[in-house]
Amino acid sequence: MDFEAQLAQQHRADLHARAAADRLAAAVKPATELRTRVGWTLVGLGLRLVTAPRPVAALAR
């Protein structure tokens, strides 16, 4: 087999391996993103609860 053909075949195999690794990494990523989104949603909810106006107590005469 020609050296150039072997090099091209090895390069193609390397690209396939990198693509497979990227697909596996992308499959793991959404769990982290979901955890981050839920965390920031809870932070936003807590801030809204803390800064919400409190009902004014009626003054008795």
C-alpha cells in the first residue's frame, strides 16, 4: 500500500475516533446543563421571595 494512502487511512480513523469522543461528550453535557438551569431557577425564585413586598398589617384603633 502506498504511504500516502496509509496516511490518509490513519487520518480518517483518527477523525472517526474524535467524532465518537465528541458524541459521547455531548451525551453527558445535558445533565450538567440541566443541573445548572435548575440551580439558577431556584436562585431566581429565592430572590423573588426575599424581595416580594410583604403585606402591611392593619392598624387597630
